Amino acid sequence: MQPTTVQLDEPQMAELCRLAEERGVSIAALIREAVDEKLARAHRKPRSLGIAASGRADTARRTGEERPEPQPWR
């Protein structure tokens, strides 16, 4: 692990100390856990991303017989 310095305001530090004592872990462990959670959320893509991507830019402008045949989902 690489040592680092984090600056917290007094209310943050007090709450962090309280939580660490309550859970029986170190402050560093809580900070690592919070960083892990943040990184995991930052890399997740929404499940709906690309769900309506047909690859055709003009589909909404076409009507009736002009529309392309529906294609199976990837």
C-alpha cells in the first residue's frame, strides 16, 4: 500500500472516528472502503446504455414501409 495524506474537516473526522470505533476497524480501512465503493460506481455503466441503439440515425423520421426490418438484439 502507498501512504497518502487526506485532509478532513473536524465534523468529518469526528464522524469517521466514531464509525471506526463502532465497527472496530481503523480510519484507514474506512477510507479505503469508501474509495473502493466510489471507484466501483464510477466504472459501472447504466444497464440501459445503448438499449435503443439501432445504428441508424434516421429511424425516427421514417414512416410505414420506409422503416428498416427490425433486427434481433445483438
